[in-house]
Amino acid sequence: MTSGLIAVHAHLLPDFYVQQATAAGHAHHDGMAGWPTWSVRDHLDLMDRSGIETAMLSLSSPGRPSTNRAPTAWPC
């Protein structure tokens, strides 16, 4: 029997996103000392250890810039 637990606030940080955000000047997002490490495997392991069946993922801040930004905005 599964737990049915759902994490409704979880972030993903793929390498390409961290690289692009850092290159765009976001080395210390949200006042943190740096970007935490993240991987699919580690996230799934955390979910298994915590009894979480489903996670609703979103990108961490600073997020993706809107399309009305200057062409120099970092792509994601």
C-alpha cells in the first residue's frame, strides 16, 4: 500500500539552469551562500525515505524571465 503523500512545494535545479542563472549574475539567489546541489536520483531517494509518492516540482528562484524582457535576458 502506498502512502499517497504529495509534496506540493518542491523545486528542481537542473545543472543547465544553475549555470545560466549564475552566468546572469544570480550566484546568491534568495540570499543563500550558493546553489544547492540537486539531482533526479537524490530527489527520488528523498521522496522514498520520506514516504512521498508524488512531488509537484517548479523551478527555484529567480525563475524564468518573462518574454517581454530585453533580448539580453538569460534564456532558460
